[in-house]
Amino acid sequence: MHFVLRLATALALGCLVWFVSADLSVSAQSSTTNPYRATFGWEQLPEGRVLGTVSGVFPDPDGRHLWILDRCGANECAGTDLDPIMKFDLEGNLVDSFGAGLFAFPHGFFLDHEGFLWVTEGGSHGDSRAVAGEAMGIGHQVLKLNQQGDVVMRLGEAGVWGDGPNHFNGPSGVVVARNGDIWVSDGHRGGNNRIVKFSADGTFLLEVGGGVGSESKEAARFSDPHDIKMDSQGRIYVADRGNSRIQVFNQEGELLYIWTHYGKPSGLFIDRNDILYAGDGLSGMVRTGPPDNWRSNLGWEKGIRIGDLKTEQAWVTHFIPQHDEDVGAGIEFLGVDFDGNIYAGEVSRRRLVRYVPHRPSELIRTQ
């Protein structure tokens, strides 16, 4: 496996930024160890209910339950009376559910250290999945809910898109620091191409990227920032999917790293031990017609790449190839329980895959 590392000075940002690029062949990716096997059917649902696209999985702080965000048995929730937020025990039994009617296209999902649930509406203006929400007067918001399903906070204006400090355009992800500060990736493909920071009470603090016609390959700019996560040191990780990279920032919004060795990341998860999991469900897709940059990353495989954020550049140590043959957009959303089992939401197949170790000794521990 051959890596190329170069140090560049980002004068416009006033800081040193490590750019990491990787020359990886498909065979090199496949040779990275994979200690996991795919399992199916973990979730036990009421008769007649099926999973759609699972766009988030988080372990409850009690260690005995998992929270899942589901697109109502399909790839959107508009027009249904199904609950998108579901609570399961570790054996896959459904314990609770709520959230019907709140979302048209639930996308980003986060469970903060106080147990509050955060959900973003990921349909950008002009996207067919946003049209229904806008007609219903919902969308373009970030909602905070308690575990009884009550909405206790809203960011953005319902059904109204924009690029100012109080509006979003299809926010794709959200993460909350222990001090309550809120980071939002805004937005989904065709959205604002920025990340935004708010205080705990929702006051706008800063943004990185954004602006009219803001899609860009430049450092600290974005093309479809599809997810956002934070490690134990407070560093912010953005799945800059359209640019096939992860960008890393500090709490002041200053760029620290650009990593291209995680493929074309759609979804990120960082566990309690600062292990990074990146889901890539689009690399290597060949399409007819004009080039489609957000889908192209030829020479790379779809799957899950795993690295240790306690190391300087978090090189990929494990690679889990996507299970089964290619049928379109694959893994886009990830969660990991406290035992290290991985839960992957696939878009085209609309299924949840649970990855468990071949042998217990090979499990990547999260404690």
C-alpha cells in the first residue's frame, strides 16, 4: 500500500494544514484486514413494518439500548404516519418509537451526552425530497428532542431555505459538544456547502465555507458535506463527500487536516475510544452520460474504512468491503455499539447490516 504525504501552508487560513493523499488500488484496499462478517435481520419490527433507509444509529448512554433513525420504511417520510425514531434493546427488540409527522427527509442523527436526540432535515431546495416537506411547511431545520419524543429546540425556519445565520438549505448532519455548542453540516447535495457553529442556546457563532455557488475543491470549502462528527479532543470531522475527502477542523473553525485515504465518505462515526469509521457507498460507480463528480471515485471500493484518531494521520487499519453485489448507492450511515459491533445503513437496498467479528479476539474494542 503506497501513501503520499505532503505538508502545505494554507496562507489564507493562517495555519499549517496537513494534506494527506493516498495512491490506493482496489487490490491494496482489499488486502487491508477485515475482522468482521455481515449479519442481517437483527431488528425485530411489528408486523407490516419494514426498515427503509437507516440514516443514523447511536448507542444509548445506558449501554443497553440503541437508537435508530429510519426513513419510514422507504427513503423519505413525507405522507406517512410511521415513526422514524426507534429505540431497540441490544437483542433487536423494539422498545419505543416516535416522531411521526415531524420530518419529510430525516437525514442527520446524533445522541448527545445528556441523552437528547438531534435530527436534521436533509432535503436541499429543488431536491424532490425537499418539495414535499416545503409543501407541508417542514424541512430545512435541525430538531432537538427528548427521549419522550418532545421537540425542545429548533434551529432554522420550518420549510424555508436560505444561507444566512438563521436558515439552512438541507442540513445533512449535526454534532453537539459537551459544553452544548452545536455544529451543523449544511447541506445535503445542492445545499449551502458549509459547516455552521451555534452556541447551546442556538446563537450563530461562525461558519466555514458557504456562499452563492459555493461548491469548491479548495481547502476549507466543500462539495456536499454529508456528515459531521467530533472526537474526544473537540476536533470536527466533515465527510466532504463530493470532494472524496475528510476535512478536520478545530473549535475555532480552523482547518487542521485534509484526508483522502477514506475513500468517498458519506457517513462517519467516532466511538468512545476515538476510532473513526467512515462509510463509503458511492466509490467506483460507473454511470452513463456526463461526469457526475459526487458519484465518481474510480479505483476505490465501497465499504467501511476504520482508523485510529489517536495517531497523527489516522491511517486506515481495517477495511470492510460492501456486502453483496453492487446495486447502486450503498453504505451511507454508520453506528457502533459499546461492544464494537457496526451497524450500516444502505440506501439502495434499504437495509441495516450488522457487522460482527469473525472471532471475539478480533473485535475492535470501544472501551
